[in-house]
Amino acid sequence: MTSDEDQYIAAYDGFKVARLPFQGGRGDTNRTFAMYFYLPRKKDGLDNLVERIATTPGFLDAHIPSCEVKVGTFTIPKFEISFGFLVSEVFSQLGLDSNKLYHKACIRIDESGVEAAAATADEACGCYLGMEPPKRIDFVANKPFIFLIREDTTGTVLFVGQIFDPSQSS
């Protein structure tokens, strides 16, 4: 995914963050969703960044790009990730009875943008799938990075993942 349009990007100590807001859907004006990309400055900086995110209270809230900036180069590799599991097995381990219940989540990013979906279905229905900003900033995800999708009003993270080798993305 490349773009020459203004983007929500901010540079912090040792990393950059890009925020791609999702368009509102189904008339819900109380929730706002966005996909975030956390790109360490150093090629081998992903582990340190993950550690900071995991151990610093309020890290995500404190590192949200709040204004659009002009971009020099903006590149995020195309990728698709999906994960699914049999929820009813987890329920069974908790002592709960249920029909076969499946859950699947997927994220796809390409030139047309970001698509994210999650669905849970039972066997009967099938599965569904105050400072002035810098003049220009580059965001080139050509090294390992973290991505997440979050509902910003509550701060709830819905998806999170890592891309270790962007050159191998589909």
C-alpha cells in the first residue's frame, strides 16, 4: 500500500506510528476504529518496541498520531493474515456445553486499503469470514513492525500482529 495523501503519522523516541482511521459503518457514531502500524527506527528494534508496549501503562493512548501530516514516502507491504479455532473446545475445558462453535479473524491490506473481519458461527450456520507537525515525514515499513486494530473510544484492541519480514508479504 502506498500513498501520497496526508496521513496520521508521528515520530517518537525510537519508532514511528501510522494511524489509518476506518470509515464509520452501520450508523454507529459512538465508536471509532483505526489500524495502527508501529515501526521501530532500527531494523532489529522490534523486540524492544514490543517490550515497551507490553510493560508501559498507557503506552498505546500516549502514542496516537493526532494530526495528518504530509508524507514523503508512505509504504506498507501487502499482507493477509487469518486465524481460526474451535471455540467449543475452549468452552468444553471450562465445563460449558455448546454446539461446535468456530471463530475466525482475518486482516488483509493491499493497494485498496485495509479489510478486517472477525466472525463466530456455529456448525449449523457456517463460518463468515499543541505542536506544529513536521512538514513531511516518511513511513516505509521495510523492516519488522507491529500492527493492531483498535476501537479508540474505549481503547479496546481487537487485532494485533507482527510482520517479521515485509519482503515476504503477499
